[in-house]
Amino acid sequence: MLERPRMMLADEVGLGKTIAAILTACELKARGLVKRMLFVVPKSLVYKWTRELSERFEIDAEILDSNYVKVNPRPFEREEFCYVSSMDYLKQDHVIGLLDNASIDIAVVDEAHKLTPGTERFKLGKKLSEKAAFLYFLTATPHRGNEWEYLEIMRLLDPYITEAASASSLMIRNLKEDVVDLDGREVFPRRFSKTIPVKLTDEELRLHRMVDEYIGELLRSARSREQLNAIRFVGVILRKRASSSPMALKMSLQRRLEKLGAVERPDEAIMRLREAEEEFDEQEYEEAENRLIGLTTEGVRRERDRIRSILEELDRLGGKDSKLEQLMSFIEEIKRGDPNAKIVVFTEYRDTAYYLHEKLSEKYRAGIIHGLMPIEERQRELDRFRPPEGYEIMVCTDAAGEGIDMQFANIEINYDLPWNPNKLEQRMGRIHRIGQRRNVYYYNFILSETVDGYILSKVLEKIEAIRRAMGERVYDVIGRLIDEKSIAEIYEELIRAPRDKWEPKIMEVEGIIERRQRILQEVEGLLSGYRLDRSKLEDFRKVRLYSVDKGEVKRFIEVYVNRNGGRIEPRNPEEERYVIFLPRRIAYLEDRGIIEGSFSSEVAQEKGYPYLALGNRYVMRMVKDAARPVASILMHDYVEGILYVYRLMVRDGKGQERDGRVIALLYDGKRVVEVDPRFVWDLQPIDDVVGVEVEEPKILDGKRRNREGGLQNT
């Protein structure tokens, strides 16, 4: 990426596109090539990107939104900046004008496939193309089957692209199946998916039939195409909530009863509903849903009677919930097999999430994450879930389906299945990503005797058949095999048809999936030339030989803090977890005296501890402080002489560093030889002798080496 100023990183979900993009930006900044950075991301990921920049890379990024612009009306006129902003904020007419006179060194666009030609987002893409020197697009779905759309997006990176084949130089694409470690072993564990059919009682089935009949009546009452389109949305809302939980259905019917007939501009509510769903904006979705829920096409009094009859049927169930009972027994079975299992339970609806959280908390340590929680509170809940002694179960709405990583858990239960398969794909990616070391299991709860349950079970059967031919990769492309519109249309047909006519109609859905599978395979064939070249593994192995490992970082910190008045103490040696009491000089600069973390990347990632490695804020502060020119007296068992350590750099015509390396030269009184710089870790400091700072590196007189800067033989 460093060698190409404009390109698309099209790795699959869970392969670390965010980290790769930020690393590239940091390296370009370190080389002095960029000072003005702009990260354009989906609204739901603004805080995640800001946090990643701050916590992992020590970059003080600011969120560019309406509040910021009120205080700073010319944000792009600054000499140096780093902004994170949402795509849909920047695309607005009164905001995009701020870019007219902007000079942006690097722009990174996440979810770049959303720059659909002909939209305001595409106009934003064109503006960024004009203003940014370095431009990187990130997406897991670079080509969605429409070649014209694909080429238009790629021409934002290079306007001279003429065909898909000529775009190869602009793309890097890695698939999970391609990713291996330096020894050639696969990084990602296997995935398994299983459908869990839920058997309903006769009373529960009668309730679901009443809901379907009610929705059918609403659809038949529509007097125009516009009315029918709006009523379809209401029907989908009620049907999905009925399948989610009795609580979700009850809350929706009660809200509909209150708002019946009080709906203005349903087309606007539908547009907001679609946008909110695409952006995983749960609050906006609920507000739009509540605006639409009262829509009716017939007499309000008659509708109220119909709704009350369904609510009465709900009450007659007396709290009976076969689906919840099956969930409880299923989790109990999992826990018998693995008492330490961490389980993620997904649902589309906050009403269901509250309901499940209340029930599960009676028996287990359970947490909850939903879209109306502040991002900081979501992070706190996640931190309580991560440690072994933390939550056993996390109940999540789809707000956790994008931007929250839970690879420390390996069991996912989809308590209800979203009709939008992109959501299911996102859910699956939360636990199957870099850092997951165990096999992953997905369990999909289905009310197979209901109309929508029948459709979804057939969809899952078809996907399983494709998995046998295509492999586990099918789990990463579910959203491109079927869409919500197709499922809603077949549902509408089935509620009007007798049961014996369902099978022929469901074949239409299978036909859609098969056609899209063929298109997908053609697209993947087109993109296959841009995938990881495993022959380069040997180059990576050579790099690893000269890289700084965790043992060297630990040794450096031990020497540094002990020599400068601090100390390091083990907190949990098995986890390579330590407490570091910072030297006074560093504590003053950082306004913090004690830090804690692990030298193991695996433990740090799994347990959420700070990672003590190069790049960590406090480690780098110690490195910079230790890099001051100094002459020290050190001891070695059998070597004596003077050790000179230099950093050689190559600078370009602008004075920017382009390359560099550390070298060590040992003078033993007779000759000078080059030694591995890591030789310094074999040296021991002499008690009560402190290094003497010098103004610049200089050669010390060999006759005075034991007094001013050499090695003393013990």
C-alpha cells in the first residue's frame, strides 16, 4: 500500500482492513509525507475508528461533525489535522462545500462500496478523489455483480481504467481461506452452522396465524401502489417482531394501537428506515419504525378491534414461550459440555434483547449491548464480557453486528434471523476474525411452522448446500446470495396461498440464490488474480529474523526502568502480565506513574490488556528517552572494549527519512568489528554507575574506556 498512492483494500470481513489502513497512514506520516488526514466511515463506526486511532496508534483524531464545525467553521484550513467523519455527514450539500478549498494529504474511505454511482455519496467520492493525494478505499465487497458500478467506483482511484481486468494494479484482496501464518498454517479456525427448529404449541401457532391473517388483510386493503408499498413495510415489521419474541410483538401492537391513523409522509419514514438499517443506526431505525407503525388504509375502529383480539390471544398464552424455553435448555446443554463457554446471543430488536437479558440474568452472568447505549457504555459491557470471570452471555442487537469485536467468544446464537442477510453476515464476522483460535459455532433458531420460518429454513438449507460446494466462504457472502426484498415478496405470496402451494413458490427463492451464486463465482474469478501470493512468505520470514520480539521489548524495559529509578513487577507471569512503575521523568511527561499490560499479543488481544510492544505510547516514550546520546559503563563476562551504536539513515531531497537501520561496532583495542545490535542485551549495568549524557555521538579515547564508556570485563 505504501508504494501505491491510490488503491482499494478489499479483504474479507475480519481480516483487519482498519488496522492496515491506519498503519499505512502512520507510516506515511512518519516519513513526513502526510500531515492532513481524513477518515470517512459509516456513522456507526465513527467512534470505533476514533478509538482505534487513539488507543492503538496514539493519534489524537477529532470527530468532524456539525458540533465541531459550529466551533471550527473552516476545519480544512489547518496546517495539520486528523478527522474522522461519517460518509453521510460529509455528503450533505452544506458540508461538502467545505472541501472545495481543502488540501488533504490522505483520505481513507471505509465501506467504499456505498459510493454508489448517481448518489450524493458518489459525489463525495469524486470530491475526495480531486482533493486527496493519497486515497484508499476499504470494502469487503468490491464487486457486487454490476460491472458498470464497479468500474465507476474504481475510476475514482484512476480515471483511466477502461475495464475490470485493468483495475488489478489498484486492488489488494485477501480471503480468509488464503490467510496463513509464516509457517504456512491456516490462521482462521473452522466454522459450523446449525439450524435449531423450535416446536410451537397449538396456542402459539394460532397466534402466529392471526398475525399473518391480519397482515394479509392490510395488504388487500391497499388502494394504490404507494399505499401497498407502505403497508408492506408495516407487515414486515409486525411479522419479524412476532417471530422474534412475544414481548417484541406485544410492544409493537401496543404502539400501533396508540398511533393508528396518525402517520404523515410515510414515504419519508420508509426512506429513513432503509438508511438507518443500512447504517446499523438502531435509534434512527426505531424512530422511523414508530413513525410508520400507525399507518392504516381502513377504518381505525375496525383495526383497533383486530389488534386488541391479537393482544388478547397473547395474554391467553399466560407467558408461555416455547422459543425461550428451548434457548434456556440449549444454553444449559452448552454449559454442561463447557462451563467456561462464552456465548453471544443476537436479536434484531431491543424489546427482545431486554426480555432475554432479564430471563438469562436469573441463571447466568449476562450483559447487554444495544444501539441506544452510548459507545462508551457498550465498550464497558464488552470489557466485562471479555475476562474468564466476566459475563457468560452477551445479548446483542445488531448494533453490535458492526464495529464490535468478540473473538474471545466462539458460540453465537441467532435468536431471530434478520431478513436482511447482510446483518447475518455481519453478526457472523463478530466472532470469526483475526485472533479467534477456536472453531466457531453458529446456531440459528427458526420457528419452522410459521410462514417466514418456513422461508428462512429453506434459505438456510440452500446456503448449506452451497457450502458443501463452495466451502465455508459461503458464510462471508450470504448478503450477496439473497436480499430482504426477495424474502418479503415470497412471504407476501405464501400468506395468500394454501400450504400445499408453498413448495413450488419457494423454488423461486432457490432460483434467485443459484443465479446469484453463479454471478458471485464469476466475480470472484475476476478478482482472484489480486489475492495473496504465498510465495512471498519467505520474504516475511526474513523480515521476522530482524524484527524486535517480545523478549527484547521486555529486556529493554527491565533495563531502562531499573536504571532510571523505576521498577517492573510481575502481576501474572503465565499471562506475561506486568506492572511497571515509571521513572520520574517519564511519569511527569505522561502524567501517570504506573502502567500495566502484557508482552504477549495473544493474551493482550484475548483479555483486553494493554499490549506492551513497540508502538505502545509508554514504551515509545521510554525508547525515545533512552535514545539520547549517552556513554555508559557496562559489564560482560568475557568481552571488553568500546561498543559504538549508531543509527544510519537515508534522507530524500526534502530531508525526509526514507530508510534506516541500527548498527553496532565493537572496538576491542586492536580492530573494529560489526556485531548484532542485540548484543547489548548480554551486557549488565554496574550498580550505582549512571550513563553520562553527551551532546552528540563521538568516539571515546580507548585509553579511558573503563572510565567513560566502554565494556569492563568482570
